[in-house]
Amino acid sequence: MSVNFIPLLSDIQEAHARIRPYIHWTPVFSSISINEILGAEFYFKCENFQKVGAFKFRGATNAVLSLSPEELAKGVGTHSSGNHAAALALAARNAGVPAYIVMPRNAPEIKKLAVAGYGGIITYCEPTLEARESTMAMVQQKTGCTFIHPYNRFQIIAGQGTAALELLDSKPGLDIIMAPVGGGGLLSGTAIAAKSIDPDIIVWAGEPENAKDAYLSMQSGSIQPAFPANTIADGLLTSLGPLTFEVIRNNVDQILLCPEPFITQAMRLIWERMKIIIEPSSAVPLGALMANPDAGWKGKKIGIILSGGNCEIKLSN
Amino acid sequence: MSVNFIPLLSDIQEAHARIRPYIHWTPVFSSISINEILGAEFYFKCENFQKVGAFKFRGATNAVLSLSPEELAKGVGTHSSGNHAAALALAARNAGVPAYIVMPRNAPEIKKLAVAGYGGIITYCEPTLEARESTMAMVQQKTGCTFIHPYNRFQIIAGQGTAALELLDSKPGLDIIMAPVGGGGLLSGTAIAAKSIDPDIIVWAGEPENAKDAYLSMQSGSIQPAFPANTIADGLLTSLGPLTFEVIRNNVDQILLCPEPFITQAMRLIWERMKIIIEPSSAVPLGALMANPDAGWKGKKIGIILSGGNCEIKLSN
């Protein structure tokens, strides 16, 4: 990829101005007890409170609003079945245009309902990547919609970077900023925003040890494919894209791995101590710190982006 | 009880000034989707984010800080095993004095740990009210501590009223304000604050249908005892006290009953849509509205105090 395709801080700032009327400027939470237990000063950017329940709404809104009027009129499409699909559906509805979402037949009912609830036009397909891509191509051909990749796209990265922009505006002077890494859209935007605002800030990512393709990509110097991974952090299963790989390679200081038990421990800590619901993927950065106590973060001011809050809840007496 | 013993708005305001350095001014959350689903405009006062995870910390702090220096030096005591015990322990620790907590041996481990974690000095007793009271009397005799009733006490009611004070400061012009009712401390403080600030505001309570002693007390005109109740809202099992009964009788417009399934439904709605953790007792007011759709609240601006967020969480893959 050419450097031209990598967003700058100014692109993130423009994205923020563009999406501001549609998004929540989410709060930053702290917990004295978490700080005491872990021995650092944590600032949690609560994207679980973002519309659609995840940071994905930032990038999706920015991508939709950045289209030309001609493109926009024909609508947008994607074949993600997770938060990006719901986010794109709402972003399109806000812009008054259709969102065509290709989903595998066996997607969880709750995700189908979310996308449909935001007005997304769903086309079901077989649960293979091949079927998803060919079905998407068919829908594009029929409708002329613009395919919005969930992370490997300039305006998606710029949009996701606005969460870090807000965090650093609310809490300047952080020593470390962290985000989880799946496809790398959030991490890329976070890294660009943070390093541009404060070149001394340390940017770390948390990745499930059971899905460490981004970690291996950094080590090997080339994008490693995602592999069938057994992790509760189901939002972090995708591989990096060429664009996010480029950004992460140049701007992220370290990817810390998080074994499964630490994901659950971190999630429990956040649920119980902060009384907020986050999805497992959001617990990975904190869990990665807990799993790596000697990585040099003790006593530091650490900003963590809690990426989302969409998870299945079972209530019982 | 003489009217002298009932707090006025000025007492609640003084309580607020007194406890302000120790408490969180908790945020007020809204959810467009909950508003759309239920057809009213809701403002949720998030006492689940209060220190100790519940509004109880307001009253406990006010009660501790209102003692004379001589009383204070000897410490405070209570035989609640729930949020009040933890709240009193932390309030006492903040004031640098001991808190003597009498707990039944079979209290949940998590509650014992919470009280001990805040520095409470625990004396265990048999799990009967008689044993609790006699053990408490013994501890008082030995230590000279002041017994702080969890709700039937002037300074507790004044302290609990500060949550409504903040809510009405943040969101003036509410049509209806609601709190759950157990012993009636929160409801009493809420009613006094709300009716004093705005005589036209409607004050409602939500009570589990399976534990409707407060409802029956209002109907019969005399305090009805709590009965062994099968409800998930385990914070609302106590009967009213003479003081809270007096306040509620004169200031609360209606107690709406909430059948068990509506408690769970309301709790799920709040967990899933607002991404915050509340305990079952906190869901009772919203559940009571859902169970009584014709009570006249549709289309209104409704403030609801979410009383706390302490509940056992089981995480699974």
C-alpha cells in the first residue's frame, strides 16, 4: 500500500467533525479498586456505551458520510456478521440510504435481529467465506452499492481513531494507550491518533493468545492468516489487512498476548468493579496486562479502549 | 413518630454538602431504544456506580458524619448483611473509626469479603433476627458503638434523599420520579426531596408483588410485617419502619407492584440496552411500569433511581 492511503491525525480530526452529530462522545470510567488491585492508573474509554454498542459505529458512520452523493444514493454493503454489520446498517439508515448485509444463515439470531432492527437489508448465504464474498459480489452487481470493508479502509480507520482522539482530549498525559486487535481498524486509528498527538505515548495492543495472528504478523514481517481459534473473544478472529498491517507495524510498540483465563478474569473485574457490561474482546487489553505483569506498565497512567458491550446475557434466579 | 423526626429538604441539602467529598455524583443515563420500546422518556440515576455499588453509601456516610465527636470515636455498628453493612464499613473507615458488623454465619461469602475488604469488624451469629439483635446488643455494650439502622433513621433518610437531589438538579422537569421500596429509606428521601423541589411531581415506588408488605401497609394504614418472600429482588425484603412509613404515607402517590417475570425483563432491558449492571432490586421500578402499562406513565418524563449494582455474576464461554 502507498503511504497515501494511510490516514493522518487531520483525517481523524475531520472524521470526528463529520460523525460528531451521530455518535456518542462516550465517557471515560475509572475504578479506584481496579487501580489498587493492579497497581496502575486506568482510564477506560467506554465504547460499550457507543451507539450499536461498539466503536464500529464510528468508522461505519465516517465511511458512509465520506461517499460521493452518487455512491451514497446506491447504498452500502458488507458481509460482516458482527458489530460492523449493525453499525453499517444504522449509519446507512441515518444517511437515508440502504445497507445490504450478507450474513451466513447460521449467524446468531440476536445478530440477525440487530441488523434487521437497524433497517439492514439482509441476504443470507452459506457459512463459508467463499459464499459470503460471491453473494456480496452478486448484491453489489445488482444494487451498485459500495462495499465497506470492516477495517481495511482509509475512512474506517480514520473513524475508529476518533475514540482515541476523545480519550486523549478527556485524559491528556497518558503513558500508555491500548486497544484490542482483530482486523486492526481500531488499533490502527488509535495508534495514528495517539502517536500524532503525543510521540512519547506507548501504544500497545492486546490479542488473545489463542488467536495471535497479528502478533505473528509483527514477528514475521508479513501478514499471517487468522487460524481457527478457540477464544471467547469472538470479535478478534480476523487477520490484519494490508493497510492495518502497515499502520500497526509502524506505530504500535508491542502486542501483548492474553491467555483465555485472563480474558475472563479481566472481564469479571470490569463487570464487578465498574458495573458495566463489556464483551469479551474488550477485556483482552486489560487481561494481557494482567498476564504480563512485568511488561513495564505498573504505576503508569494507562488508557484502554473498551471496544464494545454486545454479548449474550443469561439471567437466572 | 413526631414530625420533628422527619427530614426536610434543607436536611437533605445539608447532608449533600456533608457527604459530597466522599460520594460519587453519579451520572444519569438514557437509552433511546428503551424510550422507543416503552413509550416514555426515561432518566436513570446510576447509583450502581456509587461507591460500594449502591445508594446506601450516601445514607451511611451522612449518618457517620452526623455523630458527635464522642459518639464517633466509639465507632458504629449494624446487623445488616447487605449493601448497608458494606456502606457503613467504608463510611466508618473514611472517618477513621471502627465499624462493627454483625452478620449471620451463612451470609454469602461475597458479602463477607466486601465488608471485610472495607475494614468492617465482623461478628458472626446464628441466622435468626433474634440472634442478630442480641449479638448486636452485646457488641454495643462492649464497644459503646452507635447502632445505625439501615433505613429507619433521620440521617439515613436525609442521606438517601441526596440521590434524588442530584437527579433533579441534572434533569429538572420530570413528571414522575420512582425508586424501589424495601425498608423505605431511599423512597422516603426521594419523596421528600422531590415533593419539596416540585410539588407537582408524581412520586411512585416499585415493589415486588411477592414482597408487597409496603403496598399492604399503605392500603391498611399500618405497617405490615415483611413475610418470607420468594423474589429475585433480595434487597427489598424488609418491612417499613415507623419513620419511613410516615414519610411514604404522606409523600408517595402510589406503590406499583412488579411480578417476578417483569423484574427479570426490566433487568435484561437495562443490562442489554444500557450496558450497565444493576442488581435485581434496581429493576423493580421499571418492571412495575412494564407490568402496569395503563397506570398513566406513557409519554411522560420519568426519573428512576437505579439503586445498586451488586449481584453475583457467572461468566461462561
